[in-house]
Amino acid sequence: MAASKTTTGGALVPIRTRIPPETLPNPRRSDVDEWGRSERARSLARRVYDPLYRRWFRAEWEGLEKIPVDGGALLVANHAAAIPSDAPVIMHGIETELERPVYGLAEHLFKALPFVGTGWSRLGGVAAHPENAYRLLREQRQLVLVFPEGAKGTGKTYDERYQLRRFGRGGFVEIAMRAGVPIVPIAVVGAEESMPILFKVPAVSKALGIPYFPVTANHLLFGPLLGSVAYLPAKFKLRVLDPISFDVPPEQERYSKSRIMDEAESIRVRLQENLYDMLRTRRSVWFG
Amino acid sequence: MGRRVLITGIGSFWGGRVAQALEQDPDVEMIVGLGVDEPQVPLERTEYVRADQSYSILARIVRATQVDTILHTFLIVDSTHATGRQLHEVNVIGTMNLLAAAGAPDSSVRTVVVKSSTLVYGSSYQDPAWFKEEANRVHSPKTRVERSLLEVEDYLRDFAEDNPHVVVSLLRFSNVLGTDIETPFTKMLQLPVAPSILGFDPLLQFVHEVDVVRSIEYVMTSQVPGAYNVSGDGKLPWSEVASICGQRLVPLSPVLTGLAVAPLGMLGLLDLPPELLALLRYGRGVDNRRLKQAGFSYRYTSAGAVESFAEASRLRKTLGDQPGYRYERDVENFFRHSPAVLREV
């Protein structure tokens, strides 16, 4: 069947070439970016948090210059306190001292909680998915913070403080290898004492579907409500260790599992040794 | 010789739109539109064939017309209008018959394009921020529409493997907005207030209806095989979508949400299927770079699509619904086949 008659002159000369990419109109009303961060929320949170960081925890850094000023790097730290106090201290510290944003990777479970998930995401948290970490590190060349111990680290009771747990399955090493970025370990002292767990109630955590349900020293001191949010004024000391680079080609599908486990273990041992070293010289939990 | 194209679901929104676009293409020699319903848009030279929804007569049509291209636009992705049985018949059985006809030993078909949905990735709290095309969904599908679409994709994968001489393209579209399309999203955004889930403000992506049609046309003409996500650039939170549309949000309970919305559905106020509730809780992001690398360029970003929808609905509010097109078989046949009509170029 013949094509229908052409009615407009334009169709006689069909335009077959590709339209050059131009910037498309993007009428945004909020400043929430593709990761869910809002710069407005973040700067407000920084203003509110800064006194806590400087006056309450009196955070003190050592070796901050070892964190690269540009390019991607995976920051790895020990994890502690019933509601972890170390993540905000590290993120706020690096963001104010180095003026580089830090993307904190957190347990997926966060995203499932109303308000908490959305709030964490607006302030700079990202769900801990290997794809997310790869995109941030390799494609966007950002600083990413992970806690390889996960909830096993924060769920420690007070008598187990500063004893590093297993470093997961070494996934963080594999991500750094694939992204071709160095790992920068950070040893943190002080978080353990800011909200120490006295004991846990497994029946409640099982019923709520959360990793652990803690009863903390803060609960005894401040009561069940205030005690769930108020930290004890432990002195924070943070030591940045030498970055570790891997001499493997990036973007590989898979890496040697034994190599990954060895590297993860050696990073764990170095962090543990540095923690012992920092504890040896600490005279007071509250004054450092 | 020009292309001979068969479009499924000619009576649906997408079938009609795609046929309209192809009629403008001088390289397309002939268009057959297959559908349960009559076309809803005026078409110049598309031949409409009424067929039952599982396309049992398809093999005959393919043989008779010697089509070289099949555009399968008739997959139901909006489960609010379809029963489980319909979803299965249309999506799974329909696609099965379609691919059986296309893969017959003497078949003339060389290109198959299927319009699927990013619903196949699901939406859960364990998702990555961006799904790539080869990513697997985190949880097994629980809703009927997602299950049926995954089955369709399985058939298509087998078909592509068995027929290496056929270029098979699978397009997965994110939430479509635009000036004319009606989806569960457009319905939510045109209520007096829009629903949200208390404590959640998910990041969403949208694709404009214009880009949907353009991308189908693009993969058909440039012959790019494989699966592609199709979604406008950027993501925006649900609260911002509502604000662009001038909507107030009314939060629903974050626990037992399904139970809370059930009475609203029964009253006919608001139909929120489970896949949509998951989206309002966790959102979804897909990586749209592969199609761009294949040479496609978008006309709208996610926010641009929302803005375009908001403008169109403001206009509709002022003017009211305009009378639509009605298909008249005799009139259409007259223009296409009567010797009285001069059809020379």
C-alpha cells in the first residue's frame, strides 16, 4: 500500500540526524539530590551538631592529612554505642575540617524505618549496597564511610568494648578493589563509652525485628526516653591510619576471595592494635 | 522496500500513539494494528484488525502480511483496571502467542520491540539506588502484575536465544507522566489531596509519554538489541512531585498500610495496589545510561515530566474534558480502500 499523501513540506525532508544533547529543563523545587541528600537540611544539622562535636565530645583528630583531598576513598572505622555516635562525629569532622562531603553507608534496615530512614538519607546517609558504594567511589570520586562490623559492633555490651568483631565477609575490600580506590582506616576511641550497653533483651528485638534491643547506662541515668537520645560526654579521639592501596586492576567481575579475606583481616588487626595503643595512653574516659 | 510493522494493542493509549508516530515515517511502508478495542486516536493509514486478547489469530496475520517488525505495546502494567486472570491472559498468554507467531520457521519477522515496565525490579528497602538492566530484583515478586511481567521477560529471553537472526529489544519504562496518559500516578495527583506514607518521602523517577513513543521508535529504527531502562534524568521526592502539582499530601499509617487503604479502594476513592504502596514507601531508581549510550536523547527530565503533567492538568481543569475521537469502521475503510479516494503521491 502506498504511503498517504504528505500534507506538510517538513515531512518531505525527514530529519534523520540525532538531536544534539542539550540541557533539558529541570524544574526542581527542593534541593534533594539523587542520593536523597538535602544541602539545606545538612547545613542546618551541621549548625546544630557542631557544639555537640566541639564541646560535648571534644573530638580530637590525628593524621587527618592522610585522607585524600580529592578522588574516591573508602573510610573504614570501628563501630560502637547502642545508637552509634561515631558515624556523625567522623562525618561532621571530615566535612568541617577538610570541607569534603562524606557519604555514610548504613544498614538497609534504616531505610525501612519511618522518619529515621528519610532523615538519615537527607543528612547524607546511603544504603549499604555494593552498587551504591561503587557508583560513589568510582564514578563520583567521593569519600565513603563504612563500618565493616555492622550491627555486631554497636551491639556489644560494655564488657566487650574495643574488641573488634568480625569484618563481615570482606565486602568492603572487594568494593575498594573494584572501584580502584584506597582504604583509609580510622580508629575511634570514645564512642564505646558514650552510650554503653549494659544488657540486651532478645525477646523484644525478636518481636520488633531489629538487630538488638539494648538497655544502656544512659537509660539508668536519664530515664527511658531521654536516655535513648542523650550521650554521655566521653572524650573522642580519632586516629587516621596510613591508606592502603591494592595493586589489582579495577572493574573486575570478581577478585580472589583469599586475597580479600587476608586484606580485611590485616586491616582489622591494624585497627585493633591502634585501638590498644590509644587506650594505653588514655588517662580518663571523660578527659582523654 | 520500507518496513512492514505490526503493533499490538492498537486500541490502547500506547498502541495508538506509536502508530501515529510511525505513520509520519516514510520508511514505514505498512502498519497493521491489532487490538481488542477500536483505536482511540485518529489514524491515517494503519490497518486495524480486531483480535481477541490472547492473539490466537496472530500467526495467520504475520504470514498474510509478511511483517518484518513487531511492536508489542500491549502489556498491562496498571493492575488497578485488570483482574489477575486478565493480566495473565493479556501479558503472559498474549506474549506467548505473539512470540510463537514471530518465531515460526518461515516467519518474516526480524525485529521485536517489547514495552515492559521497571515494575520488574520491584521496590524494597534493600534495593540499590539505581537498578542496572542486568540487576536482579532483591525479593521475589509478590504482586500479580510484577509476576506476569517477569514471565513475559522470561519468554522474551528464550525467544531471543532461539532466534539469533531477530533483533529483540526490551524497554522497561519507569512511571509515565505526560499531557494525556492516565496512570495510577496521574489519578493520585488529580485527587483533592494526594496520599503519602507517614515518615517516608521516597525518591521517584518519571518518563514523559513523548519519550516513551520516541524511544520505541528509536530502538525500532536503529536496531539496538537488549534490555534498556527508559526514564528521565534525575529523581525527586514524592513531596516535591505533589508540590509541583499543587497538591497537599495526606499521610497514611506506616503500619498495616494495605489495611488502611482497603476501605478507600472499596469506596472507589483511591485504588492503591501493593506495588504502588511499595513505591510510595521506598521509591525506585533505574540507571538510564545504557539507552543514552545507544544514541537516544531524552526530551524531558523526571522533574520536567512532572511539570508537563501539572501544566496539562491545570489546562484540563479550566477547559474540561474535550470530546475524544471515535472510530467509525465504514469511514475509515472508505478513506483507506474506496476507489473514489485519490491516493497518489
